[in-house]
Amino acid sequence: LASQAVATAVNSVEMVCENRTLADLGRKLLFRQPLEHQHVHWNDSVLGNYANSTGGQLRKGLHTPYYVLIMQAFNPKYWSYYTRGQFGAPSPSSATHSLPYLQVEANFGMFFALALQLYQATLISDDAPFDRSTRDANGIPIELSESAQRGMEVFRRSHCALCHIGPNFTSSAVVTNSILQKSMPEAFGNEIFSIPVNSIVTLLAVNAGAMFEDVGFSATGVTPDQNDSGLGGFDPFGNPLSFTDQYMQFLAGNGAGVVDPYVENIRPCDMEFAIARGDLNNPHPLIFTQVDGIQLQEQDTVDCFNPLGIYIPTVEAAQAELEKPNRFRFLSGATGSFKIPSLRNVELTGPYMHNGGMATLEQTVEFYTRDGNFDVDAKEFAKIFTQPALRVDPQQFDDLLNFLKSLTDERVRYERAPFDHPELFVAHGHAGDNLTILAESSLSTVLAADEILVIPAVGAEGTTEPLQPFEFYLE
């Protein structure tokens, strides 16, 4: 969360002017009134004690500047050194800010990121009907509505939980799931069928081959690969976004292809399918064997998910496999894969899919009944199963929808604490019509005028007007 926060704060597309650093941002904001242009409710669950608003009188901003908030929250060793010159300075191109940074300015990125991370960590949605229900001996809710109860069985029978697993209903919550699996193993399978959740990369195998995949990402065929490479793309510095692609380079001995330190710690024995097997002497189409050249993994083998998967190919074997144009093993599922979202409050989080291409939950379920929109290479490995029963049985279809709606937390629906908030401004395109836009920006007469949606401030008690599903706002 902290890394996401600082990336956005200095992104010239989203929040700041070109070439502005976090220290520059600190210099600008430290002695400003926080939220000076936004109303803050007097009963805000986090900011109420600092708000300029009083009971019944809504006002803008807080009465305590950022600098004082930092002094109250952080150790003085991070902000109390007042001599300039040891913490860098603005670039020479900065005409108005030539003084070297103070310590508190230089550390503003840390303050900003940690504060935002700690706030976001309070936004835990765990009071939906699914959470409040009494559970049986296996931890299964038994007090949902009759339809939602049947829908939960459809959800499990249709293999939805292969991707939407754990308390957050997503396998992308790798750290959370790996911790909870130790205390709640029944939530992640049983002695007959279980799902690995301790690794950031796994290996899946079907008739078409053996493919590495980033845990928590999946290719569902929403768009063609050539239009939308997803996780198979690269960051602005040319580095692969995928742990999978980096791990394959790591196995092939290409250290330059590894930019994330986590990759070197991946344990092959935590993957769903073995990369290599030490007990096999003959060639195998999907598994590296002694014939190819294999070696033991370097990491420990404590609590391995797959005790047979403790081998990896030698560097030479991995390099040779990568050079094969039509190989069936050592494949990457990164291209066309996208992060698997949580299903909590999914009733309220449309439009759906990574491109926002589906307006309703009904359309999204229909997408899975027809096995997606497009055939992409990684989809065959992505645990996407056609659901013919949902296509022909309206009752099962409706039951599944009602189960998904049982994951809605009423505190979220009515914006009650901790989901209350100050007044928010959301960019909504530019003023004009389908032919022209107005060049009346407050920044420049040659820039388009922004349209802004205003979301009113809400206090801890929430609002009487509930949030609605996305399709409500299309009417």
C-alpha cells in the first residue's frame, strides 16, 4: 500500500506537475491547511477531532497543519533536524525552490506513504451476511438466505473458489492467505483437494503443457492478447511486470532478467505441479527429469505443498528449453493475465473486468457460462471452466448472484465508519459534448475545462442514501 501511495503522489498524469518529487510535495504542503478545499464532517471517524466543522455546521479543512500532524505521529529523529544541506536539493531547473531540503521535507514521502497505508489498513470489510452467519463444524455459513445458501454451493461446485479463495475471496492476497492457511486450513481445501497459497508463482499443467503463472493473476479471455498483454507487459524501465517471466530467467541463469528480490526465494516445492522430478529417469513432455538435467532446490523444504517438487532443471536444461520454439513445458502464462479481484462488496464495484467491459454482475456471470470472449494461450491453464448448468438453469444463475450479494457489507453500502470520508472530488472528463470541449481550465486558457464529480462528506454514522450498483447510474 505504501509503494502504491508514493507512486501516485508524484505521477504527472494523476496528481502533480512534471518533475516534482516527494520532497517538493512536502515543501508545498507541510504548512498548508489539510483538505483546505474539502468539507470534513464534524463526526468523521478519523478526522472529526481535527475538523473545522462543528455540530451542524459543515466547513472545509482541518485546523491542524500537516507539519503538526507529522510531529504528533512520527519519531522526532525523522523530522527534528532543522539544518539544510544534508538531504538534497531541488533540481537546478527549479526556478522558485532553490533552497536545500529540510529533513522533514526529504522524509515527506515516508510520512505520506506510511500514514496512507495505516489508514487503508483500517478499511476491513468483514460484516457482510456471509461474515455474520453461524457456521457449521467445517466453517461453512449456514444462515444465509435459502437462495444465497444454494448459490454458495454453486460457487464451490463451479470451481469459483480456485481463484476467489480465502477471507478476501482472492488468491492475490498471497501473504494473508499463507498466514491464515496455518490456522484455517479448511478454508483452502481438504485432504483430497487443496490449493497452494504460499508462493508468488505456481506451475499448472494440462494436456497443452506446463505453464508458470503468477499467483493471484489469471487469463480469462476478456480481450485478445495482442490488444491487451496485461501482466505480460513491461514497466517504464523495460522490466517485466510478471514474477513468472523473471523466475524463468532466474532458472535459466540470467540474473539481469530478475529485478524483484522475491523471485530468488521462490520455493519450487510450494507450486501446484512439480517442475522437475528426481524419481523419473525417462523423458517426460511436461516435467524435467534426470535425462534433462536436474538439481535440488536451494531453499529449505519445511512444510512444502508438494514434497515431490523439490527439484528444478539445471541452468543448462532451462536454457535449452527456452530456445525451443514449440515447447510444451517451461511456458509463461503472464501475457493476457490480470489480477484476480476480491469479491467482497462486488455488488457495488462495477463495472467489471479489468477493462470495465461488463456493467452488471449478470453480464459477468454470463461471461463465464460461455467460457470467456476470446481464446488466449494462457486461458487453458487458468482454471476457467465453462458453466453449462448456469446457462440452462435460471435458478442456479440467480442463486449464485444472491450468494455474491451476500458478500456486501452494509457499512460499505451506507458509508458508515470506517468507510465514512471527507468530501471527495473525482475527475469526470472534460466539459463539452461529443464534438467539442471547452478550453476554460483554471490552469490555462488552452487546456480543456475539467468536469468534477463531488461526493459529499459523510460522518461516522453514514448516510441514509445507500450506494447503488453501477447499472443504477446508467439509467
